[in-house]
Amino acid sequence: MKRRTLTAIALALSAGFGLSACAGAAGPADNAGAQDGKTTLSVSVWNYEGTPEFKALFDAYEAANPGINIEPVDILADDYPQKVTTMLAGGDTTDVLTMKNVIDYSRYANNGQLQEINDVVDTVGKDKLAGIDAFDLDGKYFAAPYRQDFWLLYYNKDMFKAAGIADPTDLTWDQYADIAKKLSTTKDGKKVYGTYQHTWRSVVQAISAAQNDADQNSGEYGFMKDQYNTALDLQTSGATLPYGTAKSQKTSYRTMFETGQAAMMPMGTWYIAGILEAKKAGKTDVNWGLAPMPQKTADGEITTFGSPTAFAVNKNAKHSDEAKKFIQWAAGAEGAKAISAIGVVPALQDASVTEAYFTLDGMATDELSKKAFSPDKTALEMPVSDKSAATDTILNQEHDLIMVGEKSVDDAITEMDKRVKKEVLNQ
């Protein structure tokens, strides 16, 4: 797959062209619609080759609609929000835009860069789509979710068994940290960590908000203190890869888990598809399982956080009608079947789809894994608000400073409070 540099993208945008996914493919701003007599529908995606759900959806849709050719507009995952923002600002005509998170969705929708698709949402059925409320802007919908992820705990069954530790059922955060320390060791001269906490701020902040029923746009962040203390203690004790190392080396969470460098890992359900694919391809032999996210207290209730992933129609789309038809299909039963077949959790709530999910080849099917798949409450990773993007920037900056040791937890939380109130809430 051909990925253009930022300079090339900027030049293309200035010339009125969009991104090209593959060498030799027609760009979405070309007069697409005549490729072997088919209509070419362009869809923005990230890391196409490493994100199997996109290929699963596109192949299945093309098979069901032989007059359509889907052209992925492939963007590096880390660059995705910035690149899509730049594309839209430049008048790009990519037909379908994948909404990676609700923060970007809210910004694009409020900027008038997306088309309203209430008819699509109504046809699929609001009551059937998990996460649909995140896309409700005063009764209007500018995207429809096709995937609904939530966070749980991945663990290496063999490493637990070798250490004589029981499977991680109903853990508190204190128990999780204790197990992580016990499982940290050195093997063949290499460090093996009891857990891996990825660099995203949500690993600390979103779970804190969810389990404290708190609002990340509130300007009050004392609720994050305990979770930060746990995260820093894991680093200090050597039970997880240091944040600074993971950040500077752009550590892959998949590599950490699939190569046995980490015994546990909090991560989203989207990774199930990745690990199933890696197992099938013989790239990993990890004996994995799922467990519920650790909790503040062992009261039997499981609260986690998650976020839907959705498709939207670009305001400047060349093929608006075709784009809406694709989104209706992707969010509906056929799209749900296509992605659940590779281990991705669909937004469509359907008992037959869920049942089929646990029959997948290589899927962890033990009772603990099934329990992990049914949390009692899944809070939204970040509120849908015109304030969320600005708040996210501040919280990310302070998160970095805490995790690399440049600020104490208390000082950073005080700064979060002050900055969000002043810069975002205008208080």
C-alpha cells in the first residue's frame, strides 16, 4: 500500500485532490465512477493492512454490490485525526469518513463538515445500535456506529499457571498491581513485565472517570489521583514498561503481549481481531484469555469504558447516496456478521451475532472470558461535547508530564483543574 508523506498530502489537497490508498489507484477526487464500469466509493481508514475489519467489510460489501468498488484512503493510525482534519479543511471529497473517536466526530459535525444521516440511523434502528447516543447532536445524527468497543483485561494463561497464580477473576486495582509485580521477571536475559499499560491517557483517565462516575470536561480532576498512583507504582516497581520508553520507542502493545513480554494488558475489544489474526498466521503462540477490567472495589459490579467507531458521509462527498447505502449496510446485520466473523465487536445488538462470536476459531471461550464480555456498565470514553477536543489536549499534556515524572500527581491535577476551567470552560 502506498502512503503519501505529509508534504505530498498537502500538495494534493492544495490541488483539490484527496489521498490515494494504493499505487495506481484513482484518487477519490478523480471523476471516480468508471472503474471497470463500477462506481468507486472512497472510504478513509487507518492502517488498512493491519486493521482487518476494513477489508472484511469492504470485501463483503463489494460481493453483495457488484457495481461498487471501494477504495480505501489509507492513513497511519497515529496521524489519522490530524490528516482527516487537514483533508476536510482542504475540501477533500472522500465519500465516507471513519470516525475513530467521538471527539473528532463532534468537531466535524459542529463544523458542518458531515452530512446528516437520520434516515440511515432510523432504518437500522436506534434501539439496536450500541453507542448510538454518542452521535446524537440535538436529535440529529451525522454518523452511525458499526463497531462498539469496550476495555477489558487480556492475560497470558501460561504465565499465570507457571507462577501458580489463579486466573484474574474480579480483581481490584490493588490486586492487579500485586499480581503484576509477582509476574515480573527476567527470561533468557530479557525483562518480562507483569503487565503493560499503554501510553494513551485513557488507560488512566478514562477508567478513572468511568469508575468514579465523573465528567472529564468538569474542570475537577481529583478523581484521577488513585489511578495515577497505581500507574506510577507499577513503573517504579518495574512491573510495566516505563512510559517514557514506550512513548519514545513507539512501543506496539500487540508486540508486548504477543511476544510474551507482558503477562497482562488492559486494552479494548478491537484487539481480539488482531490476536486471532496473529494466531491464525502463526505469528504468535500466546495462550490468551479475557478477564473483566479491575475495579476500585470488589463489589461484583463491573464498570469499564468504551467508544463506538462509526462511518460518516463527507459534506463534499462525490457519491452521497452510495455512501449512505454503504453505512446502512455496515451498521446493519450484514455488516455486523462481516466483522464479528473476524473477532470485531459490532455495534448492532443481536443475540445470534454474539453467540456466533464465541464460536470463532481461536477465540477464548472459557467462562471468565465470556464474563469479561458482559460488563455491567460501559461509560463513554470521552463526552460528546464541543469542549471535548480542547479538554483532551490539556489532559494529554498533563498526562505526559505525570507519567515521565516531570510533575507530581497533585501538581498536575491542580494544573488540569486550572487550565480546563480557564481555557475551556471560561470560568
